[in-house]
Amino acid sequence: VFPRRGRTLHEAENIGEAMDPTTGFAAALASTVFFGSFGVPIKSQAIVQAQVDPVVFQCYKTAACFCSSWLALLFVDFKFTWWGVVGAAIWVGNGTVAIIAVQKAGLSIAQALWSGLSIFVGFLWGAYVFQEPVRDLPMALFALLLMACGMAGTAYAVTMKDDGAKGHQKLLDPDGDEVKYRTKENNKMVGLMCATYVGFANGSFMTPLKYANKEVKGLEYLVSFGMGAAISTVFLYWVYYAFRTATGRPMPPWHWDVAAKPALLTGLLWSAGNASSILAIQHLGLAVGWPLVQCQLIVSTVWGIVYYKEVTGAAAVGVFVTSALVVLAGVVVLGTHGM
């Protein structure tokens, strides 16, 4: 019932875990930066004004993921596992539902909910299902609580507006043009339900990698994932095509001139974050590595403050900085007491 409190070196070698905490924490930091930055192109004014369809955007993203996944062969031999296809299917579906969550509930609310849930779900998978060693369970749980509270605080800072606007979130692009992501009260529940699903799915996103450990290790997983992403996206596209045809609507345009570069960049940034997170989990375990990766919310919110001016006013910035320090405190506690 309870997580294991330790594991001998012999046991670790038997299951193929060459765990190096330094490499793991460096990879987690890199993953946080990449995952926290991949959404920046999505929020560009050109993408918003063109109203690029989420499935179309996902197709570009997947193309970048598929192509970049083969770069892993520069470091590892080719190996295939169906678990990579399973993980990719989770990713493709999760990304689509996440877009709906943001559209219905708002960016800050949705991301805060699914990031917080991902932390706890990932820890439960690692500590209780895979029986990864936890040095100090009460302190590890306390660290998770700190990180979740801090992330909720950063999301709250985004919602603090000087003009007291309600019912929508304002974003300012670098040129000063206002872009509004409106949310209706009767749609918020749908958005929250979608964000809840994303949290559980995102927290379970790396479990196929753990099950694949007998077949592939670390970066060997990426090629299978890239192939699975391509298969899953083709399937998604044809399901979407059938749905729109049945409802008498044409397929949305590809917006090649507007969407290709931002969407491909999004896919490359996400793929770099994915590769880094795999290394983090390989060296830190799922219970510690995946919650650390969820600190991406701090990076994405910094982008919102510096680039999109989402957080303005001394009070909002103060709440954000304080919340960020709480998250960092949780990271330190988890790093020292989790493994």
C-alpha cells in the first residue's frame, strides 16, 4: 500500500536504472524551460486573428514531433515499442482537449488545474504503482502541496486585473494590440471538466515509458513515440473529417503562410521538452521527475508577464513572485526528501 522507502544498488541495476540525480535535475530544468515556452507561438496575434483550427495546429505540431524524434538515433540505436504508440495517443488526445479547456475556462484557470493535478497523479503513479523509493514520504507530500499552492498562486496573479474586468482574460501582444480570450459562464463547467481530464491524462502521460523499460531505455523511446504521434494524428484528422462531413461543414483551411512556422516551432519546443523530461524521469523516477517538470507553469507565466503583459500592477506581480518562490521551495524540498 505504501511507497518503498529505499532500493539497493543491486535492485536498481537489475531493472536497468542508472540513476544520476545531477543529470536528472539538469534535464528537469531544461524540460521546464522548453515545456514552459512551447505555448508562446500559439498565442501570437497572427494565429489568433486567423482562427487556426486546433486540429490543424496539432497536425503541424505532430509533423515537427515526428521529424525531430529521429534525432534520437544520433545517440541511441533504433528500437520500437508499442508503448511509445500508446504514449503518443495520450499526447495527441490530451493536446486537443487542453485547447478546449483553455477556450471554455480560460488559460490561467485551466493550466493551473491540470498542472496541479499532474503533480499529484504523477507522484501517485511513481510512488504507489511503480513502487519507486521515497526517502521521506511526509516531506515529499508536503513538497507537492507547496508546489501545487504556488502554481495556483501564479495562475491567480494572471487573473488580477487593474480594470476589474470579469468574464474574459485580456492579453496584450508586443505591439500593444489587445486580444481577448472570452469565457462564458455556461461554458466554464465544460472547460473545468476538460482541464480535469488533462490533469489526469498529463499526470499519466509518462506511464507508458515506465512500462516500456523492459524494451527500451530513455531516449530509445522517442522514435516509437514519434511514429505513434503520426499514426494517432492521422486517425484524429480522419475522425474530425468524418465529424465535419456528417454535420455539413467543410474542413478548416491549413493557413500555411500564417500557421506553419509558429506551429512547427511549437512542435520542436515541445519535443525538446519531451526528450528532456524522459531523461529526468530516467534519472529521478516518475514520482520526483514528473512533478519537477510541471514547474513549466512558472516559465509560461514569466512569458506572460514579460512578453504578453498578462500580469500588470504591483499587487499582481507581487503575488506572482511570492507564488514562484513557494514553487521553488517545493522543488528544493522534493529534491532533498523525495529520492
